[in-house]
Amino acid sequence: MNVVAVTLWALLALLTVAIVKQTKPDRNGVRPLVTAGNLVALLSVFYILMPGLGLILANAEFTWAPSFGGWDQLSGFFGVTIVGLTLFNLGYYLVQNRKPTRPRLADRPSATRATGPGPLEIIVVVACLVIGLALKAYLVQSTGGVVSTLLRLSSSVRESTNVGDLDAGDLSLRTASGLADVAAVWIFIRSLSSKRAIAPATALLVAVMLISFTTAGKRLTLLLPILAVVVALSVVRMRLSIRLFPVLVSFAFAFGMGTLLFRIYVPAWLNNVTINLDQVPYAHGSVFLFYMNSLEFSTVEMSTLAINARDSIVSMFGGYGNSFYELNIVPFLYTIPRGIWFDKPDTIYDLSYAVSAIARGFQVPDPTVGYVTTLIGNSYVMFGPLGVAASFALFGLAAGCVDRMRFRRASWTPASLIGYSVLLVLVFHVFRMGSLGWTFLIGVVQQYGFLLGFGLLALASAMDRAWLVGRHAERAPLRGHHGRRSDAVPLRT
């Protein structure tokens, strides 16, 4: 075991703990568990610390990129990452400890309180739920039924059974069905706020999320709804504090492992295939090692590859300037309709495609397989060590601004809870993907069904509140003391 690598890993662990320790108390005196800073700390655990520790225990022998393994390469990655997390801590600290230019919303006596659902909001949430579930049902029926949908979860089973993959129209339909997801989350938040019908709302939420996962086959589809639910639980009901951070890590690990095994074993069972982990070299007959050595924890290996094969990766995209354009600008432009951009390319590339190609010995990026390198590998390929330092410093400032808005809020509505969750999703994808363009594609474009429903529900809720305020204003002269008009707006909490 290499002393230098172990020491650098320990420093990374301390920097991750430092992020959590920076969490400020909210207006209730609780240092909340769910913040942008703590999300980055969680991602550091899963994408840096856990894979890094596994490689240390494996004597720096890489599983997915064996030609790039070794103590020197691993220590080099740890050193670059230490620079990044140090600058993230600094940027986050500067924003969190900046003196406020105006009083917090929590300190203002006129802070608006959340109201119950109005008639327009009820109509919109029911419409989103019904339309979204109808789209999901049609997608399942039109693509072969429930069994085909479950078989499609596994790429190997899908190929062996000749179950067709989803085409562009099916993918659009699946994305639009996110209307049901946001409706289920909205109903769950309302039930938490009112403390009524929590069990039916929870059952509805679980059912919709299960359908969404089976039709999409990707856990990232559930990221935004899950974050919204956890934020709601933290703010509205349970007051979750950072003392539960180890529990959060355990829950995230169990969720990741459970969903991965579901995607593998359920299709295999339906296809009458027996999975023998003794035949999987990196599993060594263990379900735990099968998960820990899977591609999900290959981020340290792939980031190390990106750092050491920087010139080869850049050459695949035609130089540094064109690499930046292809990886950060083209994904934004890809949303332009083909009717306007006639020579719009059929395929867009991510850095992960080039990394996977090099790991497998190919000379050109493969747009069907991508290995994530996180913000560390992506920023290093684009701009070198200084790029890592600058990217993480800006990332720390941005995450600090997200949490600063959270701590300034006096009260929460379903719209503000989900809106904060959307920002957390963007923080997640910036760290994981390391590219603004792909963060936009995955965090916004591929969530347009959810975001469309969110916008409609937020608008309907705002219109209901405006109507309620106007109604009370009209009745105020009758309620004033000694015939004087009352300025109070008795909104129901």
C-alpha cells in the first residue's frame, strides 16, 4: 500500500468533511442535511472517496482502464482533486460568509405564508397526473407491453431477445410523461403540508416513480423527483440535520445498488437466465463487489485516464478550441429544430465517449458508450490543472449562491421546494458531467415534461393566491376595526 496515495486520500476525506461542516443553521437553528454543499460532499464520497479507497485496497490495479493504473497515476489524480476541492471549499465559504446586503426574508414581518391548493391548481395537478399516466401507459403498450418494457432494462437481455430499443418518438413520449412525476410530487408535498392523506399520496408517488423507472431504465430519471421529496421532508416535516449525513450516504448506496440489481436480475429472470457472479471477473462471486467494481464506481479510473490521455482525447475532437465547442456549445445548439438548422448533426458527443473509446482501445469516440469523468477529468482535459482550480472555485461560488437563497427563504411553497430541487439537480450534473452543455441537455431538456408540469402548477398556484388575496382585499372593509379598512391578509397556512 502506497503511503503517498493513502495520505492524499485522507486529505480528500478531510476536504469532503469540511464541505459538510460549512453548513449554516437555518432560521429554525437546524443545520439542514439537504443543501447544494452537502450534495457535492455526497458526490465526493461516491465518485472520489469510495472508488479511490477501492483502488487503494486493490493496489492501484484498475478494472476498466488497466493500462492507466498504478500508484503514480492514482496519486496524481488525488493531487489534482485536492486542488479542486480546496478551491470549492474556498468559493463556497466566501459566499456563505458574505455579509448580507439586505435582511433575510425570515427576518421580515411581511413574509408570505404558504396557502392550501386552490381550484385552478387542483385542476392542473389532476390534468398533469392523468395525461402523464396516459402517456406512460401508451408507451408501455406501444413498445411491446410490460414484459418487453422490463426486458429492455438490461442491454444484454434486450439484444439476446431482439426486443427493440426505443426510437426518438418513444423517448420524447417518455420525457413528456414526466407530467405525472411532478404531479405526484406536488400532491405529496401538499399532503405533508396539510398533514392529511399522507399514506395515499405516498402510495401514488411510489407507484408513479416505479413506472417511470421501468419505462426509462435510468436512475437519473428519478433524481429530480427524489430530491424534491427529500427537500420537502427536510423542510416541511422532519427537519433533517447534517447529523444524518452518514444515513444519507447509506441510503444512496442502498438505492444505487438496489436499482442496479433490479435492472440486471429482473430481465434475466423473465428471460430464464441464471446469473453466476463467479463468472464475472471483478465480482469474485460477491454481489457487493459486483456493485463496487461496476462502471458506476469507475469515475476515478476514467478521470485518471482523462488526465493522462489528455492529448489523445483532444485530438479526437480536432484540437482544444473545437473540443470546447463540441462538448460545451453544441449541446445547447442541439435543441434548435432541424427545420431551422438544416445541417444539424445526427449525433452529439460527450467527453465520456472519447474516454470509453480510449479505455477499450478505439481511435474514435463511440456515441453509444460513455464513461463519466466528472468535473475533474472534464476541466483538466479542457484547460489543464488551472482549469480544475478555476472550475471548482466557480462551482463553489455557484453552490454557495444556491444555498444562500435557501437560507434566506422564510416560508416554502410546493413551487419553491421543487424550484430549489431543480437547482440541486443542476449542481449534481455539473459535478458528474463536468460540461455545461451536457448539464443543460440532461438536467433541462431531458426533463421537459417534469419542468413543463412544474411551470403550469406554479402558475396555477400563483393565480389562485392572487385571486385569494384579491378576494380578501374586497372583503377587508367589512372586517376592519370600527369601520376602518384592515390591511391584514389572513391567508390559511
